[in-house]
Amino acid sequence: MKLIVPRKRKLLNLFLIVFIFLVLPSLIVLFNGHHHLVKIAETYTPEDWNSIKGLTDKFDFSYLPGLSDLKSNTELDTNGFVLSPGNVQFKFLNKGNKKGTPEEIVKQNAESYKELVSKDPGAPKDAVLIPPPSPENLATYKHANATIMALVRNEEVAKIGQSIRRFQKQFNSKFNYPYTFLNDQPFTDRFKKKILRYTDDAPVEFVHIKSELWDKPSFIDEEKEKKEMEIMFKHDIAYAKKQSYHNMCRFYSGQFYNVPELQKYKYYWRIEPQVKFYTSIDYDVFRYMEDTQKVYGFTINLYDIEESVKTLWPETLKFLNQNDNVKYVNQNGSFQWLLEDLQNPKKNKATGGYSTCHFWSNFEIGDMDFFRGEAYNNWFKYLDSTGKFYYERWGDAPVHSIGVSLFAAKDKIHWFRDIGYFHDPYLYCPQTPTSRECEVGKFSIWEHLNDQNCLMNWLDHDQPKQVY
Ligand SMILES: Nc1nc2c(ncn2[C@@H]2O[C@H](COP(=O)(O)OP(=O)(O)OP(=O)(O)O)[C@@H](O)[C@H]2O)c(=O)[nH]1
Ligand SMILES: [Mg+2]
């Protein structure tokens, strides 16, 4: 008997330890709800992937105060948003009263898209466009404060060369805007020499990105990262296990505008290896951005892989509901296309409400001062602190898109309807007098990807006014 007593005490101690350290925190989380979302991400199992519906049901927005008032909230039903501290909500209103099954809506939108794109857009009419100067005046031309920017690897020299050749022909040989090439490795002499063959008279800068702007942050839990990457890989998320791809997405999401060599510039035009420009651009696009004070320009608008951004929207709502962060939201933001759930509802279900529609960022013309601003930057810092550029595979395109939609007025976002463009496997080919080598209205080189287009959602629900 005497022997059993200490054993019982040990058992009691063990029970207490288990209760205090394991059971109690779970109970707190259960009753409190605030950390529920974090818990979901952490306890996510491979089985969860099998049912997108199951995943959706697990999203618990109870950490947002006031969400229980959702149905009776007239402000939400009228505006599609409520913006008060600790009670930030958004709702898709379907003001255009679109009806039909997702398949029918895809079809309707595809038809509207074809019709729209088959009309010559001309050029934007909301500014006086600046034509190229004559070659003898090029040296004294008044440029906007802008650079053409490309993050690229040494081994991609031929592929970026193709892009530059086309870009020079269609736009930059007429203006000579400077290029900035960025790389996490030092550029080789071979790379530099080859690039200078393509860039004609434009100034060129080669930048080696400092490791603190590129490397994975030290707080990332590598065990967890490995586990999550494995799950994403099993679900066919492109580049899921590629560490450098995650670095690239994080860099383009929230670091590129901090590169010291880019501080002198306000505007950037991002280009990538192996892209095509189908139309001749005969006005100064940067001066257009400047004159209209636009913050972001795009050509293609499409869905993302929902599993790669499964908690990007909930985490964003969480940020907006902290402290007085709601002050960053622009009342005239483009919230509706972010939430549109008629054309591809399975996306919204898997992401806690986000349609996954985004501006395709391999082509983008933007104002770095917007990204450097307090709103975007604090939000990015919050996103970064969740570690989900690594535990998920948040892309820079959805991050930029949500950022400009929330923090900039919708009339500061511009669809470059007159610039034809290709990055495998999607294209934008408008009917213009200079369009070459593309089929007008075609959206993808693969027929089955035509349903990935969500441009009409942006146009129908958030485009401010016609500028063409
Ligand atoms: N220097 C450097 N550049 C990179 C790295 N990873 C990606 N990039 C560049 O970042 C841009 C985006 O990467 P991509 O591999 O094209 O990604 P993506 O467009 O999503 O995928 P693709 O369909 O393969 O083109 C490109 O300009 C790449 O050259 C990297 O590790 N180092
Ligand atoms: Mg690419």
C-alpha cells in the first residue's frame, strides 16, 4: 500500500500538468474564440483538404466583435461595408443583380469580355497624354520619377532579354526610362553584358538585394513550415516547396519598395522573363500615372489557387479590427470584387470570403509611395508576423490587390485597356490598330482556363468610371 501512495501522487501531479498546460489553454481558446483562427491553421490536417466545404465550415469569424449583428445591420446591407473600430465588416451586395449558376455567370462574363475587348479602346481620356519626344529632344525630356524593374536570376538572362527586346520596341525606346535589375545573388558580368545589348540607350542599374530584405525571417518555425509545405505540395500548389518562391512572393509583397536603390523612384513598371507586349504604347505611361495620381495599373485580372491564400482575408479582417486600424481603409475602396461569390463560389468558401480575384502582378505599374505609406506597410508587417508567406503560399499578386483595394480609392486603380500583354498561360489582346501576334479577345492559351478570368467582376462592381 505504501508503495501505491507516491505513485498516486505522481499521477495526480501528471494530471495537473496535463490539465494546466494542455487542457486549460484549449478551453480558454474555446470559450474566448479570439484565437480560433490561428488554431484552425495550426490544427489543419491533410483530410481537411479533401473537402473545401468542410474547410469553410471551420472558418469562425467569432473573433470579430459585432459579427452576430450582421443580419440586422442596415449599414452593411446598404454600403456593403461597416467601418468602425473593432467592427469592420464587408459584404457582397450584387448591385448589378447578376443571376445564374456559376457556369452561367462564367458564360455571361466571357461573352461580355469578348464583346468589350473586340472594340478598339483608343487611349485613356482622363488626362492629356504625352507623346514620345523626337529623338533629338529625348535627352532633355521631362521624365516622371520612374523605373522599369525586374527581379531576375542570372540564368534567366536570355528570357528577360526577350521581354526587354519587346518592351523597348513597344514603349521604352521612345522614352528611355531607366531599368533596375534586382537579384538576391550578385549579377554576373555575363548577365550585365548581355542585358546591355538589349537596353539600347536607357540607363541601367544592377542591384544585389541585401539579405535582410530577401531571406526568410528568423521567427519562422521550420518544422511547421516543412509540414505545411508538404501539405500544399500534396495539393498541387505550384512552387509549394520552393523556398525561394516564398521569399520572392514576400519580397514583392512588402520589401521591394524598401530597396535602397529604389528609394529615389516613385513609380515602377514591373516586367518578367518571357513576357510579350502586343501593342505599341505611344504615350508616356508614367506621366499618365502621375497626372491622374493613380497608384496602380494592371492588364489581367484572374482567380488564384484558393489553398494558397486560405487565411489571407481572415487575417486581414483581424488586422483591420485591431486598435484603430480601420482608419486605413478607404471609403471608396474596391471591396465588392474581392467578395464577389457568384462566378466561382468555391473560392470564397475556401478563403473565408475572398474571391481570390487579383490583378496579375507580373505586369504592374505602381506608385511605390503608396506601398511605402503607413496603411499598406503596417498591414504588410502584420501579415508578415503571421509567418504565412511560408506556412501558406501567399502570393504578391493577391497581397497587392487586397492592399490597393482596401487602402486606395477605386479611381486610383487603372485597367490598361490599351496595352496587350502575355505571360504564360494568360494574355490580354485588345483590338487596336497596333495589336500584333495575338488573337483578339483570347484569355488563355488553354481553353479550359477561360473560366479563370474575373475582369468583368472588377468592371461591373468596382470600376469607378469609363476612362476609355
Ligand atoms: N533573383 C531571383 N529572382 C527570382 C527568384 N524567384 C523568382 N524570381 C523572379 O521573380 C519573378 C517571378 O517569378 P516566376 O518564377 O516568374 O513566378 P511566376 O510568374 O509565378 O511563375 P511562372 O509561371 O513560372 O513564370 C520573375 O521575374 C523571376 O525571375 C529568385 O530566387 N531569385
Ligand atoms: Mg513569371
